[in-house]
Amino acid sequence: MLPEQKSQTGSSARQVLVVDDEANLRKVLVAQLSRDGYEVHAVEDGEAAKEFLGEHHIDLVITDLRMPRCDGMELLRWALADDPERPVVMITAHGTVDTAVEALKLGAFDYITKPFDKDELRQIVGKALKTRDLAGAELAPPAPDAGMPPGRFRIIGQSPQIQEVYNVIEKVADTPTSVLITGESGTGKELVARALHESSSRRDKPFIRLNCAAIPKDLMEAELFGYERGAFTGAVTSKPGKFELAHGGTLFLDEIGEIPVEMQVKLLRALQESEFERVGGIKTISVDVRLVTATNRDLKDMIGKSNFREDLFYRLNVVPIHLPALRERTNDIPLLVDHFLVKFNDRLKKKIEGCAPDAMQKLIAYPWPGNIRELENVIERAVLFCDDHRLAHKDLTPEVRNERASITPPPGAVAPVTHESATASVEGGLREQVRAAMARLERDLIVRALQQTSGNVTRAARLLKISRKGLQLKMKELGLRETS
């Protein structure tokens, strides 16, 4: 059975999969999400969802809890194993809210209850997709068959700076002490937070994460502490917050510097007293939570500008862990490259055996402003387009090679703007040249992806991280014939 699909925005829209055995509810969700600008697909149960997710790039899954063949909890476990960064939102009836809360503790992003409020759905979907965008992939855990990487706590590295991080994790993991992780974006702060949790006696309890930058300021209190029914417009039922969900386990607050100043007082009270009240509630709730926070901002500088409370900073910064930028530990780059080669060989069905010396020299010399996240993306692209048994200089991006991007135009195409011709060609022609260059780049990437997958459009779409329909439309637009 082909999945239902509706889109009003074309191939650039975010991809959402709705899973529910009620046809009418599927239609309602597809209609609303399509109006909100998403490209929506719908299937009738968990088994169909697994098959669909295995063949398509999906940014968000919205699934019912109770379904035949494969229920929502089973699908949740499968989806998290398949892609831990892809958010899953559960749909539940009032009688199964307890099960939905258990799903949150397992790793679901959030849940909505039937009958759902349109504004609540819109907010949850928006937060989920923003959280995915902000999270990205930092220091990814090893692939299942990759064996143990060179390092500890599933963190890859043997440099003195990383050895110091290992030592701190080992000493403080099994304590209730608050930890503040600092470092640039892409250095692996969430992986360190998970290492602290998984190396403690709380490892069997929930690990709840919240990216503070993804939450609107007026919803921050409800996200942290939960709310009672009727507390505000759209609160059609009571819902626990992240502190409640993390009871007995670890709460990881990423981008802690984004919490509004007015909320910092309430957060400090909750940490000092281990208790709080839900929004709109009068009952005091006590929790046992180990707090780990992270930021890429200078909190001391924010204190000086009155944007962060000094007392909260000292409460969070009991044990600081600073993650060095990748450019500060270049000795670890070969280890990370080897790890990512194993990962993407498995994912892309390739057999790249290593990296040529000249390519490795470029990788080590590059400053990596995006840190490990950028390195991972560069290696994935290189593996995808490598035609030999080793990554070569030519497989790296122009930035890493320290060269300008250069694409040879086909006969009759507009030549790219060069330094020598810029003055003559920019006037009246810049927009056209940019459009032509983008078309050439898109065509080149699509052709290579199709060659890599022997013309299989579905697999090529997964490699390019767009929908099959989006790839078909782009192939038609660029004059490429579908080969499968």
C-alpha cells in the first residue's frame, strides 16, 4: 500500500511522517501540517512506518500509541535506534497518558492527546524540528559493528585535552554534583553529558534532554516544570515537565545561556530545594534530578551584562568541563576520520580503506570552524563521491583543499564568475550566474548520487536527504531521466 501524501510547498519542505490506524485522523493531521508548510506522508501502522523510514528521509515522526501489527512504543524504539536525532511525537488518548509519559522517558520528544489542539500541535512540531536542527550530529557513537573506538566513554580521542575530559568524567560521573560543559558548537557536549549519565548508578533511569534555544521564552517554564489543565490557552490536559520526567535520572539542559533572566530565578529555586510547582498548579512536587548543563557562550561575560544570574552560574558550575575545539587537538583527527570511515562505509555500502597522505594533511591543516560536526559532514561527502579504495585530495571539499569551488560548465552554460571577470560580469548578471551555478551543482550532486546507487532513485534520495518525490521533481527540472 502506498503512503498517503500531501504537500503544498514542494521538495524544500520539511518531511513529516504520520502513523495512525484511524484514516480520519490521518487526513486531519495531513491537512493541518500541509497547511503549515510541511511535506506530509501518512501510513496506517508501525510496520508500514518502518518500511517507509527505511527508504525515505524523514525529519519528524508523529505516531499513535495503539495500532495493530506494531504499536507506537515498538515503533519508537525502532525509530530511535535507526536515527537517535529524529524526533518522535506520540499521539495518545486520555486513558493512555501514563504510557505516553513512559515514552518520553524512553526518548520520545513529546506527546499530544486526542482530541488535540491545533496550536499545541503546531508548537510541538515546530519545537521538535528546531531541536533537531540545533542538535545536529556531534561526536557520534560508534556504529554497532564498528567495535570500540580509540578512546573512552564512546568519545573518540587520545590527545592530552581529551584525556583530561576522561579523567573528570570518571571522577564525577557517579555523583549528584552539577556539571557545566562548555565548548564551541560541534565539539561533542551532549556526548559528554550522556557519558556522565551512562557511567553513573542512574544509567537505568531517564536521560532527559532539552535544548533551551529551541523553546520560546513564554513556554520555558511549562517545558521545565510542566503545567496543569487550563493553566493557559491550549492547555487541554495536564502534562509533566522535564524535571518530573528526569526524576531519578539526569536532566541535560543544552544552551543554558538562552534561558530568560526571569526564568533563572525559578530554575535556581528548583535546583536548591529539589522541588517546584507546575504552571497553574498548587501542589509542590519533589524530585531527585542530576543536572548537567552546556553552553557555547561565555556565561561570565553574560553576568557582566546582566543577562545571566551570578548565583545560578555558581550553582551550575560546580564541576566545569571544557571541550577543546578540534583545531586544538589535531592529533585526534586521524582517529576521528577512521571512525567516520567505518560509519559511512556501513551506511553508504562502500569499502573505503583509508585516507591518502595528502588528503590527511589537508584535513589536519584545516581550522574546522564547525569542529567535529563539520568533519563528519566532510567525510560523509567524501565517502559518497570517492571512486577509489582510499579518500583522495580531490574527494575533499574546496574549503578543506583550500581551493575555490570550481565546476566545469557544460557546453552552452554560463561560465562561473572569476576574479578576473567579476567587474565585467556582475552588472545585470549576478543573479543569473548564481542560479546557473546552483543548477550545475545540483545536477552534479544528483548525477553522482544516482551513479553511486546504480540508478536507484529511492536510495539516491536518501543519500541526498530529500524525498523521492522531491528528487523526481528536481530530475525533471534539470532534464535528467529517471533510471529506475
